[in-house]
Amino acid sequence: MHTLLLTLLVIVSIALIIVVLLQSGKSAGLSGAISGGAEQLFGKQKARGIDLVLHRVTVVLAILFFALTIAVSYFGL
């Protein structure tokens, strides 16, 4: 059981890294962080297309990562 969970954790970790690296940047340097951050914070620019899909996949993989990490630590004892 521990080996199966550990293997799944490694696969989810690699997938999470790949999905995060595929996402586009949200700001263009320091000027984008100051001026463009407020627009994204209040929802004027909504994610569309592949960005929305990548965002949802990232959330699902992050939840799986935390659940598998807790399961590996529980069953590893």
C-alpha cells in the first residue's frame, strides 16, 4: 500500500510541476505587478481557454498532492 501511494505521489508531483510550468505568466515584470495586479484581483480579466483548463487541472493536482502526502505519512508509520 505504501509503495503504491508513493508511486502515485511521484506521478502527481511531476504532473503538477509540468502543469505549473505550462501556465502563462500573469504579469510583465514589476510594472505589471503594480498596475496589472489590481485588475486581476477584482476579476476584470477572466481566464479563458487553455488558461482556465490549466488552472482547474492545477487545483485538482494540488488537492491530490496534499491528500497523497497525508496518506503516505499515515501509512508509512
